[in-house]
Amino acid sequence: MKTKIFQLINRLWITDSRQVTGNTADPQIGDVVFFAIQGEHHDGHDFIGELYQKGVRQFVVERSALTPERRTELMHYADATFFEVASSLQTVQTLAAEQRQNVHIPIIGITGSNGKTIVKEWLAQLLEGSHSHTDYVVAKSPKSYNSQLGVPLSVHQLNESHTLGIFEAGISKAHEMQALEAIIRPTIGIFTNIGTAHDEGFRTRKQKIAEKLRLFTHAETLIYCSDYAEIDEETHLLLKAVNPAIQVITWSLKGRQATYQGTLQSNQLTLIKSDGRSNQLLLPFADPASIENLLHCLVTMLTLHAWTTETLQARLNRLRPVSMRLEQKEGINNCVLIDDSYNNDVAGLQLALSYLNQQSTRSRRIVILSDVLQSGQPESDLYEQVSTLIRGNAIEQFVGIGPVLSRNAHVFAENSLFYPTTDAFLGQFSFNKLHDSTVLVKGARPFFFERIVARLERKVHGTVLEINLDALTHNLNYYREKVGPDTKLMVMVKAFAYGSGSTEVAQLLQFHRVDYLAVAYADEGITLRQHGIDLPIMVMNPAPETFDALLAYNLEPEIYSMRILREWGGFVQRAGSEERGAGEVAEQQRLTSVAHALLPAPRHLHLKIDTGMHRLGFLETELADVVAYLKNNPGLQVATVFSHLVGSDDPQFNAFSKQQYEAFLQSTTILESALGYRPTRHLLNSAGIVRFSEYKLDMVRLGIGLYGVEASGINQSALQTVGTLRTVISQIKTVRAGESIGYSRRVFLIMKLV
Ligand SMILES: *Cc1c(COP(=O)(O)O)cnc(C)c1O
């Protein structure tokens, strides 16, 4: 067993079933190992069947997840191999640590509160290359893969061709670093800084620093800024005790004791080493955070080699800001652009393609890709792999830019286009033919793909509302954690997802597998269906004119009065009999089988109970009529019952909220016993989730909190800002105090602003 499982080191590791796109012709599918992990929100074991259908044959499964039913299910997959372990996560970690032991190159491990990803990306930008002995072939964590799972997946990328590894480690609570240390085993450590992030997971600041320092237990060198006095102290107190041989290299901008003393005059840096050697450099960024990150990079470079000032400056000049996320923009001819023009490696391509899959608001998908630089792999292997990824993701049109891609054109689909340079593409490509598509633009830095983005971007608005989907995911996870795994989640995407873009938000929510969506009107639901959303959708204002559409698009109405119940019931019944009329012949044939199997599945509806809001909804006294009607209409089924608190955000209404909760429970009890089944019950909105976890019942309805507003005000700092409005300043003018501005002299300047 032990030796067998170690064979998995050389396979392709997958922990997210969505990474396999379902092309069983994919030559790599035989190499895939799926690690089924029982996560907080999902159980990976639920996707084994799906992956088996897609051709995956190797699975690591957790003993505790193997119920008798599941074991029976797995027996059907006779030609698959299942490795039964106590913890799939620990197994991934063990395998990655084993893999790391066989690699003998410098490995840089980065931790700290902020800047880990930027320092990692910048170091890679500064050190990558293939021209001189100071150039490295770098393996690095994709994006911010720095968690208990992200780190082993990052380290797994290491292969014989790499000459340097750069990995980041992030922890949120005590005792997490030990596992990461064993996997990264950095030879050089960077401790970026210490701040308040994740304070809640630690007893004291010192404990947090101590935990982070564990990453360097076996390192040869540690780099940090001695202006962080606490890091300095704990390093000497704790780390030196367990790793006395470690070489500590420090820098300071404040004249504290350090290996390197830096002085800054705007962005001009003078860096003097304790042995007297000095460098004068012009930094490409001047904000304090960037300067700190740059100094970590420079000191790390100087630790690796003795560089000339000219080379250091030349390398600094090629740095570009690191955009942490893919940006989605409005394009010309009704296209949507996904701008990933800052970096290009295979791991990044895989991530960008899965984002493209998730966010395809247009049916056609196009990928514009540059040569992949410094992969360290033989050219033919590399482009075979790229082509497989492209084919596996149903890309309509592939555009390759660069000499290397051009000479490997034969491995790509026939309709693909190739251009030797970005200029050639801009000059020759027929931009008019590009329309109604989602276009991924992904290129390595030397190709300057921002020029392509500029050409494809629709430039009509000086003002842009930016929606940060990563922040949205963060907020979603915050509420998920609050409600726990046993309570379902309905997310309100009404009103254009609170102004954030309903289809994009819904696609993200579908990707994260929420249970239900809700919209205000049928047309909002139709738009979602037309963009590939197949989650159940509740429509809160189902006007009779839209009943046709509700049926056609499988949208589920909120029923709040006897009038609307009768109208909907009558409509469903008529629609059912027309359907049966049309299908009469078929029906005759099927009549020989079980008769009731002919009835269409009952239509889901959602009953709104009025427990005190006194707007829409049934009062308890009306429930007898509701039940009587439903009993006579077996074509209708109550999927959920719900009510709404009038003041969940405000403590002054706590007693009323409790009264509403109790009234709601009473109504649901009446319904359940009269109907003979148990609809899903839900009461809480965003503020309610934060303030009344005891009322969460079977499902909650998340609204404004997802979009970054914590309505109860208790936990605003736990949420991230989702929307940012950016605009262009047209003119700045100096106006004297006492003068007026604009129409009718209504605005007077009374204060002098300096
Ligand atoms: C909008 C809405 C919600 C969500 O409320 P938030 O305060 O935004 O969380 C919940 N339930 C119903 C019925 C709604 O209309």
C-alpha cells in the first residue's frame, strides 16, 4: 500500500472535480488522480461517479466517507483503483513532502501577513530567464495557493527542469505551519511582515509570529525587515534556538541594526551592505507597500548572487504590477474580455480556462495566447499539453502569438490562427469578425498583450463599476461558515444581483454550488436560464402574464395569496392537460405501464407566510384554505415555506423577531401535518444569519451581505468590498473662497481646501 500510493507522485493531481472537463479522449486522463476531500461545503466523494464517467480511474478516498451505500456504489467501478486513507488532505501533503525530498535546488519559502504573492511573483519576474547563469527556471505557487491544500498542489509542480522553487505559505490558525514546512522545506526564507490578518486564530501576536517562524525550522537563510521589531526579537529568541545555524539577513529603512541599510529619496534607493558594498537603484514603484516588497526581492537577489548595479536596475525595470486576479471587461462587438495579460504559464492557463468555463456569458469562446516562456519543459511536450487543455475546454477559436507557438501550429485545431508577433496580430487580425464571444487574452510579459486588450476593449465609459468576484466568494464563504454545512443557502440575485451583474454573479454561485437562487421577476430568471444557470430559481413576483415563461424556463413561483395560488394552480393544470392532449398517441402506448408514472412531476412552489411584515404572504388563518386547495391539486408541490423578519438587523426588534420565528414555526407545523410532507423552511436574511443563528432552520436567504454590506453592523470588517466605482477626473480647478460654482449660483465655496 505504502509503495503503491507513492507511485501517485508522478500523476496529475486533482482535488476539484470541475478541473476535469469531460473529454475522455484527453490523453492525460489516464494520469489523473482525484483526491476526494470532505470539505466544509462539499464532499468530494459525491463527484466520484461523475469523474469515473469522464474517464478518471484513480481515486484517493477517505475511510470515514465510505458509508455502506457508497461502498456499493464504488464496487460498480470495477476497473478503477481506490486508495482508502484516513485523510485525503494529509495524503496529498505527505506525497508532496516526499516529492520535495527528491529535489535539490534552492527553494524560497515566503510567509508573513501581507505581500506574499507579490514578492513571489516579482521574484519570479526578476529571476526567470534563459540567457545567463543568473537566470532560473522557476516553479512557483499559482496565484495565492498558500493553504494546507494549495501548498502541496504548488510543490507538486516541481520537475527536473526547474532550477528554483518559490512557494508561499499562509496560515490562519495555530499549528498549521508544521505541515507546510515539511512540504516546502525552504532553503531560503522570507518573512514579509506582520500585521493584523488572522489575529482571531491566535492567542497573541507573538504566538502568530512564532507559528510563522516554524516555516524556517530547517532553512539555511532567513530574510526579513528588522524594522519589524517583533519579528527580529522572536527570530533571535525562538528560531535561533531550534535552528542555530541559520544565517539571518536583514534590511532596514529606519536605521535599525541590519545587514542592509536602505535610504530612500522618493523612489531612489541607496542600499548599503554591512561590508560596505552599495547599490543605487531607481525603484519602479513608490508606494510604501511596493517598496517593502521590492526590498525583500532585492535582498533575496543579492543573497543568491553578486549582481552588478546595471543588471539589477535592468531587471527592476522589467517589473510589472501584479494583478492578483483575472479582469473581466466589456469588449467590442458585444464581446466579453478576460484580461490575463500579465503572465503566462501552464498552471495559470489552466486556472484561466476554468474561469472561462465558469464565466462564459457568451456562447463562443476564444483564446488568444502567447508563447509560454520558461516552462522548463521540452517544446513539443509543452505545446502538446497546451493544445490538450485548449481542446478539453471547448474553445471555438484559438489564436497563438509568438514564434514558438507558430512553429507548433500542427498540434492545434485546424481553424487556429497563428501570428509571429503581437504587431503582426494587431495588423492582420480581422477584428470585425470577432463578435458575441468570451475572449481570454493571456500572454507573457514580453508580448505586451495589454495592447491587444486596449484594441479589444469597448471604450465608451469613463466611469466603470468594478465587481470583485474574489471578494464575493470571500463573503459567500463567510456566511457559509456562519450557517454551517447542514443549512442550505438560497442567494438573492434580484435587482441585477443588487446592481452587481446577475449572470456573472449567478455563474459564480453556480460554480460554488449554492442550493437556490431567487429573483424578483420572471424576466430576471429567464436571463439566468439563457446564460446556462440550472440551479433552482424562485421568482418572488410571479405575475400571471409570465406564467408561460415560468413553466417554459422551469422557474418556481413564490405564492403569497389565495388569488395567485388559484391562478397558478389553474394554469399548471391547463398546461398539463394540453401536453397530454398533444402526446396522446405516445400516452396510449405508455398507458400499459404504470399509470401514475404518466403524470408530470409536480411543480415546485414556495409559500410565503406573513408573520408580521404584513406585506405579501398568508396569515395563519388562511392556511386551511391553502392546504385544501393543494390537496385537490397534486400537480403542485410546496418545495419551501418561508417568512421574512421585519427588523433582523436591529436589537430593538429582537422580541418581535422571536415572536415572528415562533409564529412561523407554528405555521410550518400546521402545513407539514396537513400536507403529509415536510417542505424546506427558511426565515433568515443576511442580518438574521449574523444575529440569529438559532433561527436558521433548513435554509437561509443571503442577500446584501454577499455584496459586502453587513447590515447588522456587527461584523462589517469580516466582509470584503465587492463594488468599486472608478471614474476619470475631467478637470481640476482652483476657485477662490466666496465664489460660486455652477447653475444659479447655488453652490458657494466657503472654505479654502488646500
Ligand atoms: C431581498 C430579500 C432577502 C435578502 O435580504 P438581505 O437583507 O439583502 O439579506 C431575503 N428574503 C427576501 C424575501 C427578500 O426579498
